Amino acid sequence: MKKDDINEEELKKRLTPEEYAVLRGGATEAPFSGEYVNAESDGTYHCKVCNAPLFATHIQEDATKSPVGLQGWPSFNDALPGAVETRPDTSGGMVRTEVVCATCGSHLGHLFDDPGTETGKHYCINSVCLNLEEK
């Protein structure tokens, strides 16, 4: 499903209100509320809107050891090649980098600098945006 193919009314029926608010409205789920915060399965996370592969489990960071303020959401040190796009986000009086699905444009979370990861990147992603396809 490409950006131009998305039918918002169909998505509202398919997604829960929280999923829709996050994926299409840029909201954020409550910290430590998502099912993938501490997932230990092996596989690939896919976009809940278009099913595009986004993140591999082997690059998932321990969300409890993330910097203060970034704890409580699934965290990754990188995305799959070409899977996500970033753009400036100044909502809420903050300056951040938004992460969106490169295929459908859905909001996933934010990207921060984090010298504690292998790549120096910290993708802070909402669980409600993801489906885990286990190996």
C-alpha cells in the first residue's frame, strides 16, 4: 500500500483508535505500554498500515537501558535499508526528528542521537505501529 493508495476511512475501521492516532496523527503511546518494549523473539517488524518491513529484531536495543526520556518504547539502532524516512518535527514545542514508513508515510516514532548504541542512533518507535513477523 503506497501513500497515494491509503483510504483513511478504511484505516479507521481496521486500526484501533490508539493505532490510528499514532500512525496517522503522530501521537505517542504511553511508555512501557506496548507489547514490543522488551520483545525477545527473532524476526522482522513490519508497518501496521502497509506491512512493509522496517526493523530487524537483532538491531533492537534494550528499552530499559535507553537514556532517560527514551525508555519505554521499542528501540533500534538502525532501520532496514530504505524502510524509513525522517523529517523535522517541531510539534509540542520540541525539536525532534520524526520517523515515518517510507512506503506509506505513517508516523512510527522519533530518531535521536545516542552514543550508547553501536550506530549512535536511537530509533524510538511506538509498539502500536508494528507487527512482528517471527522467524
